[in-house]
Amino acid sequence: MPDEKKVNIKTIADMANVSVSAVSRYLNSGYVSEEKREAISNAIEQTGYLPSKQAQSLRAKKSNVMGVVVPSMSSEAVARVVDGVSGVLKDEKYQMLFADTNSNDAEEVHYMGLFKSFPVDGIILSGTKLSKMHKIAFNKLQLPVVIVGQKFDHYPCVYHDDFGAAKALTELLISAGCKHIGMLAIPDDDRAVGFERLRGFRTALKEAGRPFSMTNQVVRVEFSIESGYMNVEELINRYPDLDGIVCATDSVAIGAMQRLKELGISIPNQMQIVGFGHGKMGRVVTPKLTSAHLFYRQAGEVAAKMLCKLIDKKEVEESQVMLPFEIATGGTTKRVPVKGENG
């Protein structure tokens, strides 16, 4: 009898005197003549051969495993998305295979290919940058994929109204008396958090008849408290009359608030500030941060339910879903006067 450690599909084919493709068809429940089926079965029984996880999954047609690719689990927003995904997959009897890419788009593509070979039944991608490289990867996968957090034309996705939220926050600052508003913005290669939020900011200023200068009113930052802390002073230096700041994320806003306090700038009396996400930290800082509440957990739930339907080849009512937002006002903005009030 062959060494158990060396037994593979070719070993079974040789013992049964059939082709490797015949063994593969047998393992995948394809057509094999009765004579060959019996020979293959006997060979497997003699050797105790256990097919690979992939072969077992193919034979069952379904692995009941979902791949979930995220940029960073240190992000509260991502954690809330994953929480939503996890709840739905648990109810649907799926297991979750998880990958954290550290915001590396090449790693996103790598993990999607790795998940295909596992295999998984489908993939949820919470990405920050979607490129031609991603599109090629999606086409090669031949698996259902649902994207969370970004709108990607012609692919199933669940995303937020980043433009509308940024426009509403900027309008809030204008209504609260700000005359000179700047933005700590994420780079444009992140379509949602970078490009769309900056577009909402610019549109609100334009509609209010306010001037806009990319050089003076926008400083690019990263997704971190440290980046907000390090760059807010640069924005003040570029735009000395600054009295309001739109921050691309809550974490950026919290870092900026800390530095403003160190500089002796009073919030909201001298500087009003807003963020995105309405996370836990923004609700416990002093003053409490005014922020756009984005429904991250719901995004994960909607994406997971959509993916389950796609896997089961059920009809999906809407394959591109934009979720709404709510403005949660805190102490970093002044109270907006109601019509009819004095002053």
C-alpha cells in the first residue's frame, strides 16, 4: 500500500487504472461509469485517502464559508461593518474567513485570489481604493462579490451618501455662523471618503456663494488622530481667518481638537469643527463632536444579505444600495438659530 502521506489524486487514479480527470469527476459528483466508480471507491477505501478541503467543497457544491476582506480592524467603522456581516452570516449558517489588509489595495487583490482557492462561496470587500486591478481580479474570481463603503459601477455594492453628508455638515457650519471654512481631507484615490466628501464640501460653499481655494482651504491627511493633530496647524497657517473645519473622519477631528486646545483656540467659540462616523470616541470627548452618523453596521448587514442571495442565485431587488445619513449635533458647533428667534 502507498505511504499515506504521499497519497494524492494521481495515486488513486493509478490504483484504479483510470485517468486523473475521472477521479476528479468522481470527487465532484460528475459522471463516471459504474465500473470506474467502483474501482475509484475501492482505491479510496484501501488508502484511506481524504480529499482536500477544496475537493470536498466542490463535491458539496457549497463550502458555507464567506471571505471578508477589510482595510483595518483597528477602525471602529470597519469593526461595525464586520459586526453587521457576522450577525447575518451566523443566522445563515455561514462561517467567516477574515483578512485584514492594512489598507493595502494589492493585498486586497491577493486575499481575494487566496480565498478563491480555499474555496469560499462569496466575498465581501470593504475597500478604500477600487482600481482596474480590482476589476480584473473580480472578473477572474468567478465568485459573487459585494463591495462595502465604495460605489463601483456594474458591481454589487453598499455605500454611504458621503457627498450628501459632507454638504450637510458644511451647510451646518455656515448656518452656525462660520465665514471661513476649511477641510482636513483624505486623498482623492479613496473615492468615498476622499473625493466625494471633498465634493460635498465644495458644493455647499459654491451654493452659499462662498469662495473656495484648494491651496488655502484644503490640507490632505491620513486616517488617524495623529494626522489630524499634526495637520490642523498647517490649515490655520494657510487660512488665517479660519473659523470652521470639516474633518474627513471623526478620528481626524479628534486629533485636530486636541491641537486646537493646545493652541488656546476655544471650541466652538473661536473654531467650530465637524467629523464623519459618529463613533464612540467622538461622543465622549469634550466638547462632544458634531458628526455625520453613517450606518456602518447596517451596511454590513445589507451586504451580507445581498451576497447570500447572489450565492443562492436569488433575485436581488437592488444591487447598488446607498444608505442615508443623520447629522448628530454636539458641542463642537454653535446652536443654529431657529427662524423667528431674535439674533
